[in-house]
Amino acid sequence: MRGLTLYLHSRRVPAACGAGAAGTAIAWLLTTAFSGTGEVSRTVLVLTVLLLVSVVAPTLGGPDDALDRTAARPWTWLRTSHLAAAVGFPLVLLLATLLTGTRFGPFGCVVRDVTGLLGLTALGATTLGTARSWFLPLGWTLAAAVFPRTGRVGEALTWQTQAPDSRPAAVVATVPTVAGLALYASRGPRPRTSPENV
């Protein structure tokens, strides 16, 4: 248990959980105050998911890259478990609002957006490093919120804001989910400094 506690603190997980819960509560309160009760718009939903993903992003890497790569631990299993918990955390926060008057839903959109954007974040952590891992989900989500969403190609490219029954959106969202999990679990986050500079 002590090892797990040290791992969580080294990854700043308690701070991320607090920030995520506070951000969700603020988004819920603002939406209730300005839009009233009912289901939030898709744009509000995806921006709230983006906020939660950006809060989780720093937890994907530890303070010492060399220690992460040399420690005698089953890193593939640990990273997979970390991503599973990172998916579960936003899902619990957002789906809890289904019990209230102001709801972050529908369920299918919440699951698709959380898994897809966290997959993009994991890809970013593996290729760009933990500090820049939020670039991919932020860029794609802002483009999806701004550009038109017509036709099958438009649905695919703006999958975050589509209806839960959109097949192109589901297919495209699955790609970063699977790729991010596979790459992050096997390789971990990109080191902050390259070995040549050490």
C-alpha cells in the first residue's frame, strides 16, 4: 500500500483529482445558472471533458524519467492500470451529474469523448512528452468546436461533438483510444531530456 501511495503522490494524482472535481463542479454550476436544467450542449460537454483530460495529463509521467525506465516494476501493467483509472475518474464525475437536473450526457457521448481524448493525451505523452501531452486533444477539440460538422467526413473529423449514434465518430474515436493505450503502456512517456544531452 505504501508503494501505491508513493506512486500516486509522485504522479500528482491527488492534486489532479481535486482540480478535476472542482472544475466539474464549476462547469455544472455555471451551466445550471446560465442554461437552466436539462442536458448540456455537446460543446459544453466536450469542453468539460477536455478540461478533465488536461487535468489528468500531468499524471502520465513521473518526476524522474530515468527512474521510471530502470525501476524493477511491471510498467506495462502499471501504465495500463493508470490509464484505466484516468478514464474512470472523468466518467464517474460526469456520469454522476445524470442524477441531477443538469446532466452531462448522453452516456455514449461521455464515454466516447473521454476515451478518445485520453487516447490522444496518451499518444501525446508518448510522442511529445507529458508536459505537451495536452496539445493533441486541445488542438483537435478546438478545431471540432469551430469548424462545420456536415457529411461523413465532417462527422469523422469532429467526432467529439457528434451524436452518440454516429458511426464515423465512433470509428475515428476508437483509433486514438487503442493507439494511445498500446503506445503508452509499452513505451511510457517520452523522456524530458534525450540521452544525447545527458
